[in-house]
Amino acid sequence: PVHRPAPASGEVSYASRPKTIYIFRNGDIHHTGEKLLLKLDIRTMDQLLKKVSDEVPLVTGGCRCLVTPQGHRMTSIEEFEEGGQYIALGGEALNKERMPQLRK
């Protein structure tokens, strides 16, 4: 694979095809995740964060970043994997003690 530097949040990057991802609320151990279709018209991280904010309401306000369950911050649309599971964060840190119930 060709390594491309991750674009800044306002820059355009393209997913090569639509992907289904699962978004979980940080610190909500009872949240079973929301299925989200990452369509080709979502071209920036800002657009994706807005979509997540609309579809997965957080107690702390809008979604400011998405991370993997291991804590890796997603910085580019291209990084998302089909069937991947990501945790939505407002301004708070990842709460590993109250990790949502991820899908098997």
C-alpha cells in the first residue's frame, strides 16, 4: 500500500468505497453502538464528526474526535476500516474503565 500523509481535518480525503462502521459513546458501558454508513460524499473529518454528532448524541456535546478502542485517534477518512469500531469523544479523554460493549 502507498503511504499518504494524513490530511488536516479540513482537507479533503476520499474513502475508496462506502464503509459500514460502528460508533460507541465514550464511557457508556451500556451503549451497544450505532451503525453508520460512511458514504463517498463524506470527504472530510469535519463532515464525519458532524454526522456522528447528529446520530450519536454525547452527554459532553458534539463529537470532536473518533478513536479506536485502543486509543488511536482517527485523522483521515481513509483510515476507517469496513466493520471497524470507533469511540466518539467530546472534549474528554478516552474512559478505558467504562469501555462500551464492543461487537464481537
